[in-house]
Amino acid sequence: MIKTQSANNAPKTVINKYLDGVVAPTKDRKRIFRVLSIGQDDDGNAIIPQLIRCQGDFLIYDGMNSYYMVNGSRRGSDGEPIPERFRFQKDQGGMIICGERDQATFALLMMHPLNASNPLRDANVTPVFELVDEAVEMKDYEDHADALMLALEILGKADADTLRNYHSYLGRDPNRSDEFISGGLKKTAIENPDLIIELSKDDTVDAVALIKNAVRKKLVRKDTKKRQFVDPSTGDVLHKVLPGKDMERSFALFLKGKPDLYKGYEKLLG
């Protein structure tokens, strides 16, 4: 665990108290630390912070009357210690994965007072990460990575009009530059790649985007209470949505079957 003896004054006997019985990472078994969520969204999914940094130097207690400084440093080319810093990033699933070669990192994180899985940590310190079951979390991590690659590939191949439709479909201001829209969608892909993949397969995206823009510009009025879309200039009901159906998608399918009406709204929206 001790990368440089001079950078760490915690006796091995104290360190062993923290690591006794802990299964270290091996060639065939990775150990994973994951940042704790800060709540749940409306769909019940965990909300992960964008970035959490943890210092590699901290105090550990010997269980009796002494504290020792653990300084997770490495030597630079000039011989001076470089402090270790750990980063839990949202675009990496909020995880730090330790393999066989990461024994020092694993030991530091295992002893860290911010680790909720550290039974000897200072209870007065609010934890920010935990050791998790690697079999489950590795699958989640790999699935997220695969989905993210596909989502970014979809965005990379899409033309400007398609990206603008995705942007409007998500209820965002269409009066933005192509660069702003592209950047926002890439951020969405990092946070929820499955959403981008679903949009690419949805043949109503263009019509839903048109509807949302038409509602925004008051060319169409969405009456949520009566579940219908109305022409505000005449008061005529354009489409009545059946119970249990998504309103925009239902109206989009209706417009797909009315090409003249569809093209009329396209012309009005410019």
C-alpha cells in the first residue's frame, strides 16, 4: 500500500486493521468503488454527481489514542511527492475500478474516511462513496459504456436537421445554434445514452418536434385537461387524444396521416 515509505507514517499494524479480511483486487476479480447518489429523479433513477474529487491524504485512527496521516503520494521525476487525487466522474458511471495492478489505490480508498464501506471510518464525516458488488456493477458499467458509444455514434452521423428535431423533441428551445444543440445532445448521451438510442428509432420524432415548436409559437394550443390539441385562431379541435396515450405522439401519428396539414405547419414554422 505504501508507495513511498517517507510519504506515509501510518504503521503497518494500523493499516492492517483497516484491510484485515478485505478481498483485494486480483487478475480475475475487480473491486469497484462507486459514488453515493444524491437523490432520485422522477423515474426513480439514482442521480449521480457530475464529479467528486477525493484527496489521497487523510487521517486514520489506531483504535486507541493515536491518529496517523496516510499520504497517498507518488514520487515525481524530481523525487518530490505528488499527492494522489481520486475522481469519481458521472460519464464513467461514478465509479473507480481497481484491478490487480491497483493495490495501492484500492487500499487508500478502502481506508478513506469518505468510504461508507470503511467500518473504522470517522462517523462524523459524511461518506461520499462505497465499495460495491463488482459482478453487478461491472455489467452496469459495461452496458453503459456500450450504450454511450452507440449514442455518440448516432449523434455523429446525424445531420443538423435531425439533431434539431431531437433537441426540440426533448422540449428544448429550438432557437439555438447548431453547436449549442450538438453539445447539449452529447451531454444527454453521457447522462442517458438509451434516450438518444430510442430517439433514433422513433419515426415520430420529427412530427413531435414540429408539434412542440408549434405549441411554443402558439400556432397550436395543447389542452392537457381535455387531452386535445386546438387551433387557437378558430377554436377548432385538431385532434382528441385517447386516455392512456401520449399526447404529442398521438397527435404526431395523426399529422403523419395528414400530409397537407403537416406541411402547412412546417411552412408556418419556417
